[in-house]
Amino acid sequence: RALIIHSAEWREEMFTQFNKNPNNKSDIKDILRIFGYGVPNIDKAIFSSNNSLTFISQNIIKPFKKGPSSPKTNEMHFFELPWPKNELLANPDIEVTLKVTLSYFIEPGVGEVGWKDKYRYRSHGLCFDVNSETEEVLAFQSRINKAIRDEEEGIEFASDSGRWKIGMKGRKFGSVHSDSWTGTAAQLAACNLLAVYPIIGWWRQRTHLNKIETSTRYSLIVTLETPVTDIELYTPVEVAIQNIIPIPIPTGS
């Protein structure tokens, strides 16, 4: 599911048919309701190329845990993406697009439609965010920690939504979230920290059901892409990953 949605794009005709502006978040929200994430592209779903590289992580997270007096958020996952910084900074003004898709499946609360309480229907939620150009590791982690606390207290937390195509408010619904933003290579070179973190659901709120410490799987897909075809993004990352991942060598009996 994540690969299909990650490869999808909206066509220009989708916006013109309903007189929508592709640069307006309110209009994009309407297009998302009408067409979903657009038309999938099988080549993008299964291939990387020199000017377009894709990371895939399939992981397990335990969103909540029992606390001394009440359940607590248990963990968040941080990723440091191995961006080809030398190649990006050598071409600082070219256009580069970062796209992130986070997919998981909830356990629905039977008989709870969730109209009165947003925590009744979904077992849990997951969100993602990426650091800004000026955010170092500790500052980024602090912002994500604050986002979790604000969400727990019912506060609409401040997110860096301005640069994203859909934005945090538009992409937080459902159990698959996909968004992108386009900037210069110099800007994207500094944005290589990504967080996946939980938000409240009935696993945490309905304690009598004993689901607080349930683990769940998710898929995370991240793509870095530029329309410039003569820049090498894929190869330097492939080399860097091979250098840090041990390759098992079979031994003779």
C-alpha cells in the first residue's frame, strides 16, 4: 500500500476539472478527498534512478506503556537519512523534492465510530516530521517531544507545515500519510533527520481492554528526487550504505 501511494501523483486535469489551485492547501485537501493521492506509477514504485533515490524501512514500534498512575507514550523512532550531501551542495540551486509516506494499520474500536471522541475508533496513530534547515538533532528531538505532549493535552501543536504540499493538518487523517516539499539542493542537504512518533488511540485510553503495550508494524518510504538528469544521487548513497552494512560471506564446511 505504501509503495502504491508513494508513487502516485495528481494530474493537472484533476485540478482544472474542479477549478482547484495546486498551490493552495485547502484546494489540495479537496483534491485529496476526491482523487486520493492520484495516479500510481509502477516504475516509481519499484525502481530508483540516478536522480531519484528511495529509502524503505519496515519497522515495529510499541506506541504506549503502562505508567505509575496512567498509560504513557512509550517510544518514537528517529532516522538519520544518508543524504548525498556532497553532491547536493555541489549543485546548491537545483530543485529537489523530498517525499515521505508512512503507512500502518489500526485496530478499530468495535462499535465506536469516533464522532464524539477522536480516540475511540483508532487503536493508535503515527505521525512523521522532518527537521528544518536550521534544526540540529537535539532541537529536532525536543520539538517532537513537545508535539507529543501537546497532542496528549489536546493542544494543536505548531508544526513546520508551510513548506509541505499537504501539511500536518491535512495529512494526519487515516492510517497512511504521504506528503512532499520542494526546495533547493542546499536546503534539502540539511534536512536529513526524520521522526516517526505515536499519537493517542484507544489502546491507551481504554485501559480495561489490556492493549496498552501492544506493538504495531509500519512502513516508511522516503524519496529524494530532482528533474535534473545529470546529477548522481543514487550511486553515492549506495556506496555509503554498502560501507556500513556488513555483507555475510558463506564459509565452506
